Amino acid sequence: MAPEADKPGLGAGLRAAGRGVRRAFETPEVGKTYFQLVAVLFVLAGILSAGGFWAVLHFTPIDGTESWWLLVGMWIARIAGMIIVALVCPILALFTANTLFPVLGERVFLAGVRAVNPQRADQLAALEGLPLRVSVPQNLIRMALFIGLTLFAFAVSLIPVAGVVLGPVLQGYFTSRALGWELLDPYFEKLEVRFDAQHEFVKQHRGALVGFALPFSLAMSIPLVGPLLFGVAQAAAGTLVVEVLEGTPAQPTA
């Protein structure tokens, strides 16, 4: 195993995201599988975002009778909460979709891999993968871990003055890391990688994963427009896997 210093870093992930997006738009097979995944994720993200925004407003009530310092605190909590909800809900939607409809993400991911290296795509497609009795609990554990980190980031956001900046920044890191991990879910499933090994892999490659997922996590937080990028991100993950994580050269499609 290569030393930590030799692992691809943030820049490699960012560049892979750019190449992956370009290939996603240039590959007809991605388009064929894109819309089903996006439709499911669009609905899920909308429901979760609406519920999240309602919860923030409900638990930070302002009725005009507060002291000035409490009023300021409530508005800080609202602003930080809204930012965190915008970052978190798209990822929770992806968790849910991958748990309930794993084949949708798998199809888009394999189409993205095929745009880079058709032979590798065929190899992965031929694998049976993890059974549902294993993959579903793993998805739920990842979701629980992400929710726990989100609660921690929200708690940090309540720290006077600095928290309104630190909380969302911390959440941005947690969200990008979780998104990168979740976009690799079809890859891990096909290779039958269990949770502990996934966690170690993500830890070793966190620079590349965060760099890859950061622009997607920010774009996906945009209401209505963001969910349309889910399928693009999942297809672009094929470039991340083949060219960065596995380090194999791209092969032209036939």
C-alpha cells in the first residue's frame, strides 16, 4: 500500500471532477440512465429540504419579545441551520436512493466508467456484488455517521461569533467527504467491499474524494437546480475511480 503522502490529493480530485463532467455530457449512455436517477433524487431532495427548512424555523422561533442578544442568537442559528440543511439534504436523498433503488446509481456509474475505460466497465458489470442483506445495513450506517457529524457541525455553529462561519465550513467538509463516499457506493458494492474497508479506503483517499465532491456538494445545495446534477456527479465518479483511484489510463470507446 502506498504511503499517505503518495495518495492523490485535493487537486487530483478537482481535475477528475472537471473531466468527469465533460465526459458525462459527451456520453449518450449516461443520458439514457440519467433521468430515472435524477427524477427519484429530485423528489427525495425536495421533501427532505422542505422538512429541514421547516424544522429550522420551528425550533428557532422569533416573536418579537426576545432580548437583543437572544434575537441575534436566533438569527445566527437560523442562518447556520439553513446553510447546513441546504448542504445536507441532497446527500441524505442520495443515501436514501442508493438504499431503496441501488440499480439506478449503478447504471449511471457504470456508464461513466465505460466512457473512460470500456474494459473496466465490463469487468465491474460482470461482478455479482454485495447482497442486499449486507449493502442496506452498510448504507444505513453511513447515513447515521453523516447525521451524527451534521449534528456536531450544527452544535459548532452555535458557538458565539466564530460558530456561524466554522459550523457551515465544517459541514461543507463533512458533506463533501460523505458525497464522495456515497458516489463510490456502486463501486464498493460491485467489489464487495465491507464497511470497515470502505471507511479505511475513504480515509486514505480523503484528499481526492473531498476535492472531487466539493464542487458537486456546493452546486447540489442550490434549490431546484442542484438535484439535476446528481446524475452528472454519479457518472463523473467513473473518471475518479478509473483515472485517480485505480490509476489506469483512459481507453477510447469503440
